[in-house]
Amino acid sequence: MLQAVQGLPLLAAPTVLLAAVVVYRAARAWAARRRILRLGGYAPQIPTALPWGIGILFNVLRNTLQHQTLRCWTQWLDNTPNHGTVEAHILSRRCVFTADPDNIKAVLATQFDDFGKGDDFHATWRRFLGDSIFTTDGRQWAASRQLIRPMFVKDRVSDLQVMERHVQRLLAAMVIEEEDGPQRIVNMSDLIFRYSLDVATDFLLGDAVGSLETPAQGFETAFEHVQHIQALIVRMGRAHILIPRGSFNRSIRSIDAFVRPYIDSALRIKDSNNMTTKSEPDYTFLHALSHHTRDPQLIRDQLISILIAGRDTTASALSWTVYELARHPEVVTRVRKEILDMVGLDCPTYSQLKEMKYLQNILRETLRLYPIIPSNVRVALRDTHLPRGGGPDGLSPIGILKNTQIFYSPLYLHRRDEFYPPGCSDHLHFRPERWETWQPRPWTYLPFNGGPRVCIGQQFALTEMAYTLVRLLQRFERMENWAVGETPVLATNISVRPGED
């Protein structure tokens, strides 16, 4: 009897501890619910059969690997009020998913100080992008943007010599005469990504990597691999710790080994007082960074961030444009006439590119159907609210507590039929002519994001796309699609690019 009495506290301790944990978590959940209701309310819940949102997480990962990134958003939002906003708890974290223009406007602009990248985003991306413009908030972000802005002013963007050097190499890679006859088949997406990498490294470093001439280099391979793994890390949320990092870390080291000599060289030039000035034509982004700081790690972080933005967004958009042109010969005929009437076979100027209205409409239409970053995320930096998503009609505010993640999808947003004229049945099809009479409503067209964090390099990207297309279409009368199916395959890493069935 004495042994039983003495043993009772030991047997009861785990039960008491478990009960205390349950009570504590219930109290926290109750308090959080009260705060959310005071701030607004809740959005509809995403249904899931598995606990802790594991089913949602699995669905996201599966659709990403199957190149079905749009499927998740369609499943979540198509049957909700106004196709606007839903939420879920995934691994104990509240996540809101929205394609409502009012909510996106709030997150990116009108309530800008309430939302940012946050500590978790910074930690998730730090191994790849460090303390760069894409991973930081507040003063650190503002300082990065101020540093980068001068490299994308009109005088820099309108200097087309870098693009001309590499577009000639692109044409040479496409036209290997007689090997397969005059209708030689080439993988345009592969060539375009290599071309854009050469342009980006030339523009940023002052020295192209030479990917078009020597494909499958170590840097290019590492760059692609890191982006693939990073995309999986992001989509796994808190479960990203389950993803092996061995090859990821090796590829990061390969990237660092490639850029470090350029960084060291720029710092040595500064030390020698022979620093290139802003007025000189060979002044690069790397020079600007070395003017700003002597910290090689900070230079590396900013350099890699702008490199990935400058290369991947442009290459993806160009690939989609060529894909659609190959499916629409009538568009090719019309834009070639515009090009030849304005510049003939000469190199176009920056102003001529802007004056080619149909060419510009082709770019707008491509970015409407295929916004290069299909979805993005912000986190609440304080308790706040979103203007819409709650109530039976989805028009009431929803409460947002600090550290809640807000995901938004330009890819789904651009496909919402209610944002097009009544009776419009072609909004899922490529038709550049629509831009002659139609303009999107504010915050329903976001190919380059919006608000203070709007893409700083958008004019450079649009100029590179326009210039490249002009030079291609001056050379070729038509394009044909021989390999990629009629239904677009949205292959997604960080950006979305054409994939194969």
C-alpha cells in the first residue's frame, strides 16, 4: 500500500503535464480568436482531411512537382465568395491565401508598414540570398533599394550595346546552317535562359559568363539547382527542415566561388583609387556595390539577388512570348510588319522600342497570362486586418495577427473572369489586340508587383524582351512549336516557365 501511494505522483505527473499543456494551448487559441474577432473576423477555411494542414502542404508540394501550380489556387478560391480569400492552419501557423485586389493593395501599398518579409522568410532564404533587398525589411531594405536604383535609371536601361552583343550570339546558336536544313529545331527556352544569363552577368559584373558558347557550366548548373531546391524549401513551410541540403549547400559554394573573384577585383580597384565612376560606360552594378560597402558578403548577397531577378524573370517571360508566337502566326506577321516598317533590319533604339505599340501589347499580354512570379508572400509585422474576405459574402474585414502569413497569386488574379468586360470569353487566351481597347482595373494586373516594393528592374526586363524579339523577328519570318504541347505547362521553380508534358 505504501509503495502505491508513493508511486502515485510519478504516474500522475505526465497526465497533469499533458493537461496543463492542453489548457495552455486552449487558452492561447481562445485569446487569439478574441483578438482576431476584434480586428475583423475569419475567412473561409480550406477543407483538409489530415490534421495540422498536412494535406494542404502535401497538395502544394505535389502540384508544384507536377507543374500544376495554378491548381491549388483554383481549388481553394473558385468556390469561395468573390473568388477572393481563404485561410488555413498549416503546422500550427495561420496562413491566408488571397487573390482579392483590395487585399493585395492593402498588403503591398496602403498598409505597407503592417506587412513585410519577416524573420521566417529571411531565415528561409538567408543561405541563398543573405541580407539582400529581397529578404529584408525596414531601413535595411530601404538602403538596399536606394543603392540599386541608380543602376536602372533610363540612361542605363537604354544602353542596348550589351544586349546586341549577346543577341548576335543567340542568333548564331540558333542558326547552324544545313545541320538539319532550313527548319532546324532548337530548344528556344534553353537558349533564352542561357542568353539572359549572359546579358545579366555582363550588365552586373562587366563580364558575361559565356553560357551560350559553353553550355552546362558549373555556375549555371549550380544556379539552377539552388533555385529548384529553394522553391521546394519555400513551399514546404515549417516542414522545410525535412529537405536534404547536401547538394544545395555544394551548389551555394559553387556560386560563391564563381562571384568571389569579381568581388575581390572590384574591391582591389577601389583600394587603388582607380575606381570606375558612374559616368563611365563600363560602370557596373558591382562597382556601385563596392562604392557602398567593403563587406564582401553584403556585396555577394545583393549581387546574387539582382542576378536571379535580372536573369530568370526576363528569360521566363521571353520563353512564354516565343511559345505564344509559335502558336499564333498571325501575331508574328503583324508584329514583323510593325518592326520592318519602323526600323527595317537596323538595330532599334530605346525610343523606337517604346513606339512599337503592337510589340508592347505582346509583352503586356504575355505578362498577363504568365506573370513570372506566380505567387508571393508577406507576413504581418503587427496585429492588423485585411479589408475583405470575411462574412457570408466575403466583403467584410478579416483580422490578422502578427506573424500571420499572407499569400497572394498574380497568376490566379489575372485569370479572374470578373475583371474582364461582360461576355468576354477569351481572357484565358493570348490576344494582344485586347490592349488596344482594354485596360485592367487597378491592382488586377501585377506582373511586377506593386507599391514601394514594385520591381526596380522592370524597365530593364521589358527593354531586353522587346529588343530581343525585334532582332529575332528581323531574322525569322515565322516560328513553329514542335515540342511543347498546346496546353501550357507551368513549370515552377521560383519563376514560372514553359514546361513539357
